Amino acid sequence: WVLMATGRSPTNIAVIKYWGKRDEALILPVNDSISVTLDPDHLSATTTVAVSPSFPSDRMWLNGKEISLSGGRFQSCLREIRKRACEFEDEKKGIKIKKEDWENLHVHIASYNNFPTAAGLASSAAGFACLVFTLGKVMNVKEDYGELSSIARQGSGSACRSLYGGFVKWCMGKKDDGSDSLAVQLADETHWNDLVIIIAVVSSKQKETSSTSGMRDTVETSPLLQYRAQTVVPSRVLKMEEAIKNRDFDSFAKLTCADSNQFHAVCLDTSPPIFYMNDTSHRIISLVEKWNHSQGTPQVAYTFDAGPNAVLIAPNRKTAALLLQKLLYYFPPQDKNLSSYLVGDKSIL
Ligand code: DP6
């Protein structure tokens, strides 16, 4: 017999960034973070897990190509899910699996990203969230999403926030074993459904410094990181929660832009400095800042992760259309500064 389950998880974009670990093995962060989960139709991972007594080993295929499962992060997720697996019975198919049987049953996993191949956008958040969710489904795990998020966290920190739609907070937690470092939903996908997210793809190349090694260098060398994690982020998180609750775009946009800029300042404060943004990224920031300043209130928010691509958040479709017009004017397609645009609508998360 073969038992199968399929799941789909979208990626998420942090508006208060996670950068820096206090425990590398368990992936415990130095500060809380807040994100918005994207619409799964645009950027998501779809994973099918099959279990069968005839599988001699665990195997995985990513976008059709077999990949190695020897990495510690994958093994942590699989181990944590196996620990929580429950008895399963399907009389019609003649399947009966006792709790202790799961230890000896192997999995075959096939995962696909629907990210446009040229987008060069991070996929580990959606990938690990989906992997943990689907493994949990096939192994009859009864734990809630909070518990699953703390397992996904051990695959990739930002993955814990992709277990929920809408606005999500990753609470850093205090315990050494990481059991209180998990994601909670601040507001569901219907709460602020006018927001429109546009990703301007500046470069589809793989980033030069991975998040994992970048944040390790930052923790070791940046004096600014401590100030950010201990003094700035705690109060910023409270303000952001308030802005989300009240759908206050003005505060939301100011906090989002400020946090992106401080994250990149911390990267610059790292030795050797890490440059994730490029000239085109900087020009996009100027364009938005000038526009926002000329109107007296923020029209659009920008945020950049560990790469040069801009994530732009507009309060509604009308402003999003204006933004696209401006981007096309300042970055004409023939100049090839921007390779493509992805338009996501938070309302259909
Ligand atoms: C800049 O979650 O990719 O996107 O935990 O080492 O896998 P690891 O790092 P990862 O880092 C994401 C960093 C970020 C900010 C964020 O998503 O909060």
C-alpha cells in the first residue's frame, strides 16, 4: 500500500525583519518578526508526501530533480514530525499503522514551486512550511499550527510564519529548547484585503550571501544588531501590531520602510559588509520616498529581503496601478533594469 497527502503553502514577506539567531541549531531568533503571507496562487510550494512499507529509504524531488536529504534541517523536521505521528487505520485499504511503526516507514516527497523561475525569490519559507504541514498530514499528527510552526522553524526560520495566512508574528520565545519560539496569526487574510503587493524583480540571480551565513556574520560582528534587537524592534513590533489591527496604512508603511532600511543598515554594519541591494533597488527607494513626501503621507511601502528585489505594498488597486505606471516610466522594459513584475493581491490569500 501507499499512503499519500498533498499540501500547498505560500511564501511570506517580513515587514519587521528576522535577522540574527541566538541559537543556530534550533534556529532561535534575536527578535520577534512580523510578516504578510502572499496569495498561494502567485508564490507557493506544493508538496506531496507518500509513505509505503516498500520504500527502502527517504527520498525527495524538488521541481522534478532528486535532492539530497542529508541536511540537518530536513532531518530535524522529519524527526520532530515522526515523534508526533499517531496511529492510523484505513480498513477498506487494509492499512493499519501503529504509533511505533512510523519510525521504520520511509517517505518519498515531491515538491514544486510555482515561483517564476526567473524571479530569483527565496523559496525556503514556503518549502519548509509545506513540507512540515504535509508530513504532519500523512503521519496523522494532531498538533495545532503553532506547534507545526515551531517545527517548520527548524527547517528555515522564516518558514514558521508561512503556516498561517494574513498577518503573522513569529514570537522569538525565551526558552532554551525553543518550544515557545513559534508563529501566531495576528489577523487573517480577510482583515485587510485592499492591500496589493507588487514584487519588482530587479535580479533573478541567486544572492551572493545566503541569509544563513549573512546573519551569522552579522551576529558575530555588528554592534548595531544588538541595539536593533533589544531597543528598536520590541517597540516597533507593538506599533506594527497596532497599525495592522487598525488598518492604519500610514503607520504600517512608515514602520515597514524603516525596518527594511535598518535591516540593510545592519548588513552594512557587518564585517565584511553585506550588500543585498543594488543601484536599481536604491532608485526604487528614492522614487517611492519622493512620491510619499510629495503627497505628505505614504502612498506605498517598500521592503527588501536578502536580495535586490523590491516588495512594494500599495493600500489599494488604484494606488497599485499608479505605482506600476511610475515604475514603467522610470524603468522602461527596454533598459532591462527590472526584469519583471509580479502582482499579488493580499485579498485572495
Ligand atoms: C531577510 O529564514 O531564510 O528574509 O533561518 O537561516 O533559513 P534561515 O534564514 P531565512 O532568513 C530570512 C531573512 C529575511 C527576513 C525575514 O524573512 O524575516
